[in-house]
Amino acid sequence: MRGYFGIGVEGISKQSNFGAVARTAHAFGANFIFTVSEAIDLNSVNSVDTSSAYKNTPFYSFDSPENLLLPKECKLVGVEITEDAIELPSFHHPRCAAYILGPERGILSDPVLDRCDYTVKIPMKFSINVGLAGALIMYDRLLSMGRFSPRPHRPGGPTTSLPTPVFGAPAWVRKKAKKA
């Protein structure tokens, strides 16, 4: 899979929720994790995150949305239930993305939403746990950007494997043959 992604949370107040996001990010191969205006003791997260993702994945802590720094070309994707948010199954994930989730008992702040290049929502009846929301976002990214065999039209697994990429002659040889 090309590109990279990171995931973070704004205003998180429960260590267990941040631990769940960090552990899941580590499992899905996130390139970095971050917090914005967190209200937790980050030194205590290791007691919740048994994979030590907090120590094994680059971690950044920003004291305010204005100080949130992302790599060049990285798109900020807010995960929030808003009227104009794109439903996750219809969203084409950017190659380089940082996903930001809202706090447990609130929504993403206006300064964060203003900075987002995209806002997506998980099509559900009501809000879910921040750790679960993060897992769904990362799983959807993996499904849509990874190379997997197409789903079959009948129950069960794929009946054919993914074809091996075939590389043709170099472009200059093909151009030369086309002219002849």
C-alpha cells in the first residue's frame, strides 16, 4: 500500500480510550499517532496499551489545534457526525492522511474542523466509542487501499486469487513499436 497515515484524538480524557486507539493504530501499521489538547496523563497510557504502541510508533502531542503540524502533502481527515460529512463507505482515502477523532463526550472543535481537508462520518444511528470509531476508519482504509482479491458475489471467500502484476516492455520500446 502506498502512502502513509496517522491517527489522533482531540481532547481525549480517558487513558483507556487513547490506549485502544494507539494499540489499534499500531496493529494497522499507522506511521504516527497524535493528540490535540489531551486531558490525560500520557505517562499512564502504557498500563492500558499492552502492545506499547505509544513507545513503538512515533507519537506527537499538540497543545492546541493551531499548533497541529502535519507532513507536507498530508491531508487532515476529521471523523465527526456532521450534515456535510462524507459517509465512510463512499470516501476515497487520501494517499497521505492524518485522521482525527473527537473527544469521548463531545465533538471536534471548530478550529479542528476548519483545518480538515475532509470530514467523514461512519453511517450509524448514534455516536460510538472513540476507540471503535478509530478501528473502523483504519479498517476501511486498509480495505479500500490494500490489494485484496475482489469479494465474491456468493457467501464465502474469493474463488480466484489476485492476479500477479505483469510488466510490459519499457515505454520507449512500446512507443517505437507503435510508430512502426
